[in-house]
Amino acid sequence: MGRVASDIGGTFTDLVHFDEASGTLRTAKSLTTPANLTQGVVDTILLSGFASDEVEFFVHGGTTVINAITERKGARTALITTSGFRDVLEIQRGNRPDLYNLRFEKESPLVPRLLRFEVRERVNPQGKVLVPLEIADLGPIVTRCREEGVEAVAIQFLHSYVAPEHEAQTAAYLRENLTGVSVTASHEITREWREYERANTAVLNAYVQPIVQTYFGRLEQALDGAGIHCPYAAMQSNGGTTSFAWAKEHPITLMESGPAAGCNGAAIVGELCDEDRVIYLDIGGTTAKCTTIEDNKPKVTTEYRLEYSRTQFGYPLRVPVVDIVEIGAGGGSIAWFDKAGLLKVGPISAGADPGPACYGRGSREPTVTDAKLITGVINPNYFAGGQLDLDESLARKAMQMVADGLGVSVEEAAVSVIRTVEANMINALKLVSIQRGHDPRDFVLVVGGGGGAMHGAPLGRDLGVKEIVVPLYPGLFSAWGMLATEPRRDFMQTALQRSDDIGSDDIHGLFSGLKSAAQEYFRNDANIPDTEITFDCRIDLRYLGQEHSVTVPVASECEAVENILSAFHDAHEKTYTFRLDDTPVEFVTFRLSAAANVARPKIKRLPVDGRSMTEAEKSSRMVDFADDGRHKAQVYERAKLPPGAELRGPVIVEEATSTTLVHPGQILHVDDFGFLHILNS
């Protein structure tokens, strides 16, 4: 039987098939089809050539959710909230990220004021009803929604995280009286406090729900037509999977599904290499993503902010997301000049259609892929395994614009484009490492994505990591990571209490309630028995008077309060460099991550037979290594490199999904699993 993972990126759609009987992998890569995303998935299924009727597991991730939001192509959405809180989306938070900018403008709410409605109801922070729900207020709202062509409704009442009954009643009324309209109640997405963040999360879920429901419906039909009839799973942002049915109702949990799978894969690579500290970098066609992984576990946060930057607060989400930094820098990133005449690369991308100029699909704008082709890094006849023949003359014609702007040759312009985009990438890497108190010298850099292996060597050297690791199938790494992903869901409950007022029995009771919800979810959604579920408990705590909290792992739900407080003081000191042992502490939010134990593909060691350095040698070509100058680089075929092989740069290693670049002065080593290790000599 087989397991299949499919990942849709901004430029390419990737597929990995694992045959459980033989232990072999099949891969396929095809251009993403923006007009009909399911077509790209079907294309990869046909290219891979596996027996579709033998597939017993299918998992899918992609950019459908995040693209709908960033491109503002979501549904026409309304918000229903507690009387007096209609403008919570407009007011947002009082803190301004760009403090001294007198012309600072807040992000525009995704729901205009005319579609934000109030209902008479009120509960206090303890869940006591102060004003009963006035269900009659919903009649005129339903009428107005019909008149305005509303396609989705979000509901967020004050303190519904502790008392969701009013939201549940409102949702039931709307689902009965607004047929054909998607309804999202905030407590169905998160039971964590803060009214603005919960409102924004509910709105974003409602905003993309009709699109995701339509997309997954079409995908199910396409998969059924391709002969794949197994249960379908969706990759979530928390690093776990869920069913298509659950994902349709909670699409906001798919925000960063592809990168989350890559983080899981990077953790596995680190574990196999006996490295528990990993910096993961994924460079695709549109974006570059990076994060740090410690103890072989990606960090998950609920402090995610979409479209966040140094000068913009972004749109906060109260759903678990793997803690990554994402920038608009990838193979399709377009080079351009700003008003001051400075060279910029990204965030705008050529995408898959028309793609970089060298694709020959009509684009005339220079991209990073064009630059890599001009500098000799990319083999024009072996791009994406030879599926695309790249035209260097078109790349040079497009790059002439950059050359004219800088007053240099086309070759020098290409190097400038690469230096500029790598400067953006190194800044992102420093943000997740140095600026968070990590010493990169204690970490290895694991690179994925089609561009990771091309940029990893110089970035790792500049960052100062121990070594750079290029895993198997780097250009398909997110899809590869999905195959090793378990079903997972995160549960949380805000229950604000002073440490003096809480005991072990209270903590046990809260976690027991979360465990019961987790067991019910896995029984109903995936038919998984309770004995196959593992739990990870954490608590958010803070000093009395503080605004933000620190998350502390808890060994068990019966942990003694004094042990939890001791761990909090230590964690606070590590995060903020100080501790206040005599200051009262507040317990804020209780968190439970539940994962199901399922069979995962095992990575086998490379066979020695059929591999030799002689057979691996392909050719040689001149390559511009930027600061390291132009050199003739020996080219090798990765699939034929034997374990234990060592090569000194300058070297290029080619494979169907990526190209690994080894600079002069660096050493390449192939380990027993086939991973490529690049070290600075």
C-alpha cells in the first residue's frame, strides 16, 4: 500500500509517494496552475505513475488560505458581536509598531463597519450571565445580510472563551435562517482570551471558509476521478494533520501548512544527524521561511500575525502556528529599483504563470532564477528534472534592465541580484537566531525548497553555523515532511487565576476537560482509539501586573504548583533576563497538544551498490560564486554519489528537484542516509 503527500506552492506543485511494501519513494513536480489549483495536483499524480488504487493515505497542504487573504479574495464577511463592541476590529491595539511615524495607518479591517452588527448580551470573565442573549436582535441582522450579499458570518461575544453558550445559540439560529452562508463562532476556533484577537481570528476563518470548502470539494472530486479513494487529510499550521471535513470548518488552521510540514521534516533530519539544534530554511519560488528547532521539536505559537512587519502590526491569529519568519524572497522574486534608485528583490514574484523570464512564458522581468541561470548555477537542460528547458538569452534580456540601472554588465547584474536576495535571507535568519538569543554556532542549518540548496552554502557560512545539511529531495521537502506527520489538534482554555488560589486538583481538572475534548475529537474525526493518543501539557503564566505571559511545559496534569512556579521563574529569566521570585504569579491559559500515534515512513540508509564517484561525475562548467569569484566547478549527479563521499568546492550537485552549490573553501560530505553536509574548511 502507498502513502501520498501533495503540496501546492506559489510556483510548483510537489508530490511524494511512499510504497510501504518496498520502502521506495516516487516524486513528481509540476508547475502550479493558479486558475485551477487541483489541476496541478492531478498533473503530479499522472507524472508520478504510481498505482492510485493502492493508496491508503493522502495528505495535502498548500497556499490556498494565505493567498486568499493576502490577495483579498475572500468572501464578503459580516461580524456579529456584543453590544458596544462593534468597532473592536477598528480600534485594534493601542500599541504602534512604528512609534515615531506620525502618518502611521492601521490595517484595514476585513469587515467594513456597515457589516458589523451588535447583539444585546453580556457575560462576565467568570462566565456569569449579566445580560441574557436577545435572540430577537438577530432577525434584522439576517435580513441585512441577505440584502448585502453576505457570504460568511463571524460571531464573537465578550468572554465567550469561558462561556460560549450565547455564541452557540447565535450560530444555530444563523445556520437555520441564513442557508448557504458560512458561519464561524469564535469559541469553535479558540478558547483563548483577548477580544480583538479572537474577533480577528473568527473573521479570517469566515473570510476564507467558502473558498476552502469549494476548493476541497473540487479536490475530492479530482482525487476520486484519479482513482484515489482513501481518507483525505489536510496539513495544518500546527505541524499536524486533520481530516478534510474538519479543515473545511476550520480553514484558518491551514494558514502555514506547507512550511509547518517542512519544519517537521527538518526536525527528523536533525534527529537522524544527532543534532538537537536546527535552523530550518525553506526557499521556494515565492517566499523564504525560517525557524529554529530545539530538542527536535518545532516551536508552536498562538502569537502569529499575518502580514506583520517592523512597521505594521499585522492581523493576529489565535490558532497554533509553527513559529516561522516568512519573507518575500524566492526563485521567482522580481528585481526592481525603488524611487531612490536602490536595487530591490521581491516581495513580488513572477509565480508559476508566467514565471521567470527564462521560462519563455512571456515574462520580461528579471528574477532570482534568471540570475542563477546566468551565473551558471542552474543547468538549463535539467531544471525540474528536465521538464522545463530554460532560455538563457531571455534571462539575459530581462537582466539587462538591472545592468543598465547599475551601470554594469549583465553577469555582474545577476550577481548583484543574488547578493541582494541573500542579504534579505540572512536578515531573516538572524531574526530567528541571534535576535532571539541563540548562538548560530550551536546550530546546523537544514535547507529545503527548490532554492534552499542553491543559497544554503553562502548563507550558512555567513551565519556561522556548524554545517549546512541538504536533506533528500530538498525541492519536495514540505511534501516529504507531510508523510512523517501525525494527526494533531491543540486545545486551550484561558482560566485566569492567582497562584495562591489554585491547587493541583484545579490544574488536573482543567487538563482533564481538555483531554476529554481531545479524545472525543480523535474518535469522531479519525476513528483513533484513546490508547493511541499522546498529550503535551503547557501553561501560560505571568507576573501580576504584566501584560504578556511565558509558556511553561508541564510534566503531567498533576504537577505540583510549586514546581510549575519554579519552572516559570527560570523560563522568565531565560526569556527576559530577570526574575521576580517574590512577586505574585498568575496562571493564564492552559494548553494541551494531542497527537495520534500512526505509522510513519522510515528513512533507510543508502545502498552502497550501484554508486561510485566515477558514475556520479557529469561534467564541469564555469560558475560565478559572487564574492568567491568565477571558477570551473565539477558537476555531480546526486543519485549516484556513494555514502562517505567527500568533495571539495567548487562543486555543483544536481538532482531533479534542486541544485546544491558548494563554494570554494567548503567541503561536501555524503552521510549514510544520503544527506549532503557542507562544512567550512
